[in-house]
Amino acid sequence: MAGHGLRDRDDYAGLIARAVVLSIPKGADIGEAADRASTVLSDRIGVPTEEVTERFLETGSLWIQPSDDHPTATPVALFDVLDGDQLVIVRATSGIRIPAAWGGSGELVNALFFLAGTTDDPGRSLRLAGELAGFLHSGARACGQATTEEEVKTSLLPGRTVRQYALLPEGLDAGLIGRRIGDLGLPEEAEVAAVTRFGVVVPVDDDLVLEADDQVTMVGPEESMPAPGEPAPLG
């Protein structure tokens, strides 16, 4: 998937598939949103929560996407310990104001997209932020109406559908436990975009063996993906 200036190696679909989606209660401010996002990113990249928040504030890179349906903002920060970009989406249906300290001027937004990029390739992180902003401009209403994590991610991948499967030993997809990614029969043009193991995203390649309690995220054309609640299409 390439667009809005993306290059072929810029894994936008993977960024969305790996993303964590959170919600904060009515009355919460940007400090609480940043703390929630920084806690997740701290666990993923091994940097203390306070340092993650400080890096976002120091960077001062903020993409604000106005919208009558679902205004959003995307803070971007770069880290030298990261190999791949990470995204945490914090939703606030009642709205959060963006103060000057975060690069705003009191704008009210309904979601914050905290994008953590790598200092090794800052251009890629900015291209991904631009791609995200482009889809938020055209798909604001769908993103705002989404009620599940799958629906949020699907709204950010026009023409594609996201499905997530928990590989529980007693679940519908238990037969995938112990299988190699390279041996799975994927639907046409579909991919295993992310595998999360004990809260940590693991690199996906043909030799990766799926384990019990893994969460598998697939991205594919809407017509080839099963309905929510159906078994994973991985023969």
C-alpha cells in the first residue's frame, strides 16, 4: 500500500495492524491521554513512561486534522531504540483540548494518534504520519463511528479489512497453534500483518511459529475476509 508520498517499504498497513486502541473517560485531559499512550509505548520500546511523554513534548511535531465529524491530532516523536514505527490510538468521545504545550491552540479533538518513530529513518515516520492524516481527512466519520478495535483499524485502511484472532487452546482457531506463518494458506491479497505475544509485537516472517495466546492480526480485501466471530481464514 503506497500513497500520500509513501514508498513501497513504508509499512502503513503494518503500522495500523500493530496499533493499540485505547479509550479515556469523559473529562480526561491530554495529560491522561499521553500517560496512557506512553505507558503502552514504554512497554513496547523499553523507555520509561516519563521519558516517552517528554520526547513527544520535546519533538513538538503535531498533525492536527480538523473535521466536523471526528477531529483528530497526531503527535510524532522519534526514538533511537526503535526499529519499526509504533502507534497508539487514544479515543475520547467527549473531546480533548490541545494546549500550546503540545503544539495546539485549544483545538478540541476526539482522538489522538501517538506515533513513535525511529531516528534511523525519520522521513519514514513523517510519511506514515502524512498517510494517516490523509485517511483521517477522508474517513473521519467512519473512524468516529467505529465501536471496536477492528473497526477503528479498518476505517484507517480504505478498501481493506482488519481481523484479529486470539489463539486460545480452547478457541475456534486452536488449530493454528504450532503452525508456521509460511505454511498458512492465506486468502488472495491477504497478509498476517502483526502477531502480538504477551503484549509484545513480534517480527512476522515465514519461519515464525504461532503459540498459544498469540493475537494474530490479518489485513485483506473485504470480499476475502470472514465476518467477525468466524474462524481465521488460514488453512
